[in-house]
Amino acid sequence: MYSKTNLKAVGTKNGSVTGVIARVMLAIVLLSLLTTGATMLAVNASRYDAEMVNLAGSLRMQSYRLAFQLAQNGNASKADIAHFSQTLNAPAMASLRSLTTPEELLQSYQNLLDDWRRISPQLTETNPGYFIHQVPEFVDRIDHFVYEIQAFSQQKLHIMAMISGLGLGLILMLALFAIHYSRRRIVPPLQSLLAASQQVQARHFSVRVDENSQNELGTLARAFNHMAQELGQSYRALETTVEEKTHRLKEANNALKTLYDCAQLLSVNRIQARHFSQILDRLIQLEGFAVIRLVVEEGHGIRTEFQAGIPDDNQSWHQHALKQEDQHLGTLWWQHTLPCPDPALIISVGHLLSRALYAHQTQTQNDQLLLMEERATIARELHDSLAQALSYLKIQLTLLKRQLATSPDTANGIVDDLEQGLSQAYRQLRELLNTFRLSIKPGKLSDALNDMLIPLRNQTTATILLHNQLPSLQLTAPQHIHLIQLTREAVLNAIKHASATTITVDCIPQGNHVLVEISDDGQGFDPDQSKTSHYGMSIMNERAESLGGKLTILSAAGQGCRVQLKFALQNTGTP
């Protein structure tokens, strides 16, 4: 780029466009000034011409008047003589004494003055005929003087016209030269620059203009070419940057979508092995990954591998350890191509996989604990029902053998007892099977309670009412199971022992606690005197302890019974 100083220096060189135009403009201005000055001088010199002609003409008339006065009266009026003398010496007539006045005109004026000095004394003497005799010659001289004044005035007008014409012609020639020079030396380069600037505006930065001129237009052309080159480089650099940014944004968008898809895959209720394979299949679609392998380590040399892509033996492997709460869960291995995958994406995917593996382990442990707890519950229920019934039947069978050996006639009563025991054992077995077949619809506690109460309503003539105000979202899966099974056992006990007409189940939220109450209007019992540890009661107490709650039984003879369960919610987020 050229600085302003350099451009100014170039503009002052010989042959520069601005120098030529400046000299032409200066010449036009000087010619205008000269022409105007000469015209003004000519006008100033001619300002008395008309007055001199009038005065000279009046001298001729005054001469005839004086001659007439002499011829009539014999003498001339002193006033007319003074007026003639004043007219002849007027300032306009005196202006002839200048350097620009021709010598002939100046001499004619001087002759008039000399003649007047010679003739004027005769006008006051007694010889008036002398003046009358000199008047024709004197008037001829005045006429000649008038003609010379007119000729001198015309000469000045001719000179003024010539100067004006010459100045105007020169100015016109200079103007035409400036126009021609501009059209030949200025307009084409400027048009070329304009067309080139339009090309640059249209992002055609390869355009170039002629820069061979050794003037400021050539300098401007070189500066323009340099500017276009730099703009082209800058634009290409910006395009490259924009493409890189766009590519990075696309990659970031793909990475975010991948993280979202992985989070969606891992947000299911139960995480399975196929979910990890789907995550790897989704990751291998991203740019940069050639092969991905997930190694899940369970300890004691047991490991599970998931892989997406085909490994290359010539490439090195990279790894990222999967940890959760200082527990090593596995390793994520991968081989990459160029460009390399985003490290932040790998870390984020590693966190997702770590949490998924940890959640899968925790879920498996919870399922195992729940299974063991249910098995323990089944064992207790079998012990309290079928085991006792079978023990009773075994004792009865021993008694039957003894009776058959000693007194066969009394064996019929024992046979009846065996038949009743078998019927009771079969009924208890059927109740246990119904309990074990109990299922829960995910997330809908009211539907699960209704489904549980339908077969119980078929076993009694009592009316069973359900009032549930507890949202399912506030309960965990184990709480669902224990609450439904405890409710079933309480309703079943009311059906079997209370002889009630109405059984009501109420599930009420109380802040961060839950109150479940099963009440009936049956015969009731005395809790202090009744055996509350018989079949069902102990099971309900154990389920209440599993919920971390308290089971309360309120009853009296003839006043029905109320079984109340109250436990605290866990991880509900309520204050």
C-alpha cells in the first residue's frame, strides 16, 4: 500500500495527471485574470471618451456663438469666453495628457490650446474681425480633434475586443485540451478501476487493472491490485475458517446427538447387554472412530467385551478407564483415524457408560436382594401354613396307626380330622399361590390395587372399597410390592375372620410419610387376648419392618378392626 505522502510526491512529478490538470487550470485562471484586467483597463481608459466628444462638439458651437456675438455687437460675452476656456480645460479634456494617448491626438489638443491662447485676447479688443476671420480654420481644427478622439476611442474598443477574443480563445483551447486529456488519460483508468471494483464486490478477487502508467493513476492501480490480492487472501482465509467452524459445529452437533441417544438408550428401566452394543454402534458412526471396544470387568478374570468396527493391527489402541465411586468397572478402547475424536466426547461417553454399568450392577444386586427377601417370605409363609398343617397331619397319621392297632373303631374320628387338615392345607396352598402370582403394573398403584382386590371380592359377600390418594411416582418398586402384598394379607384376614359387611382400604399421603389403613365393621377381637402371631400377622409385621414403618392393629370385640401401616418415603424430593 502507498501512503499519502508517497501519493502526493507522485502527483507532483512531471507528466503526472494532477500536475497537467493543475497547470491547465492555473493557465485558465491566469488568462481569465489577464483578460479581465486588460478589459478593465480599456474600460477605465475609455470612461471620458464620450464626454470628450461632447465637449469637443460643444467647442464648435461655442466658436460660432462667439463669432455671431462679434458680428452683431462688436464684442463677445465674457461669460461665453470663460465657458469656452473652461470647456477646453475640462478634466475630461485634461485626461488626454496620459501615456496611452497617441502623439497626434495630444498634439491636436495642444494646438487647440495654443490657438485659443492666441485668439482669445482678440475677443476683448477693438478688432473683432480677426476672430471672425479665424473661426472657419479654428472650427476645422476642432472637427479634426473630434475625429481623432473618435478614432482613439474606436482603437481602444478594438484592442479590448482583441484582448477579450484572444483570452476567450485561449481559455477555450485550454478547456478543450483538459477535456481531451481527461478523456484519454483519466477516464479510461477510472472506468477500469470502477469495473474492477465491481468485480471485487462480486467476490472476484483475481481481477487486475493496468498499472503501467507512471502517474498517480498507475500508483492507484498498483495499490488497487495489491488490495484485491490481499482481500482475496483474507477472503479465502475467512472461507477456510468458516468451513472449519462449520465442520466443528457439525461435529459438536453430532456429538451432542450421540450423547443424547446414548442417554436415551441408558434411561430404560432395565439396562441390558444389547444397550451397550447399540451405544457402540452409535459411536462408530462419528467421524474419527475406526473401532470401539467396551470391556466390562467383573473381577476374578471374568470380563465381557462389546465391539463395533473392525480393528487394524497396524494402529495403536487408546483407552479410557470407566470408574464410578472409586470402583473400576471396565475400560473403553478405541482406534481412531484423522481427525481425532473429541476428548471431551470420550470423557462424557465414559461417564455415561460408567453410570450405566454401575446402575446395572446396583439393579442386579437389588433384584437379587428382592428375590432373596421374597424367598425368605415364601419360606416363612410355607413354615407358618403348609409346614404346620403337614406336621399336624403327620401327628394325626401316627395317632391313626396307633388307633388302628389298638381300637380300629375309634379310627374314623382321626380320618375325619385328616380330611379336614388336608382341605385346610390345600386352601392355604391356593392362597399362597395367589399371593406369589401377584403382579404390579409399572407405575400405576391404583390399577395394581384394583387387580389385587378383584379375586378377593369373589371370595366374600362383603363390600370392599378402595380410596387411593397416593401418587405412584412417590413410591419405589420394593415399596409397591410390600404395600400391595401387606394390603392383600390384611384384607384376606378380614374376609376369613371378621365376618364383616364392609372392608375399606385407604392410602393417604401425609407429608413425607404414607398411611395405609385397612378397616372393617366385623366382630373384632381383643388384641391383648388374641393370638396376633398366627399366620398372616407375623408376615405383615415383617413387611412393615422391610418398609421401615410401623404396623398398628386397633380392634375391640364387636367394634371391627383397623390395621394401620405408616412408613416414610425415600428419595421423593418432598420437603
